[in-house]
Amino acid sequence: MPYIDALVPGKVYLAIGGNGRSAKWADPLGALAASLVEAGEWVDPLPADRFRKLYAGEVAEWAGRELLTAR
């Protein structure tokens, strides 16, 4: 998942894609990041929680995770 979030609201923002697939989504991800910076808060109908930054050791909760751990 890409990360699009504010590190220091109003000053420093984060927009990072990974896993080799983010290039094809560069324009929409850039639009999400730009709207966050311009508005100063998440205004898109997509859930902001899907794009929030994660720190080392923090575990992401996402739909379907239990399906992978049940194996």
C-alpha cells in the first residue's frame, strides 16, 4: 500500500508508493497527496486510514488479514 499522510500537519507531508506497482497509479496518488496538502486534511471519499503512515514495529490492520494468518 502507498503512504499518503501528514508528518507535520501544514508543513511536512509524505507520499510514498512501493512494491513496483505504484508507478501506474502515480497520477491518482499524486492527486490524493495534492488534495491533502491543499486542504490540510483528508477530503477524499477514500478512507484515509488505508494510506496513513506506519512506524517501525507498528502492525497494520486491514480487511482480509485474518485469512492470511489462518493458514
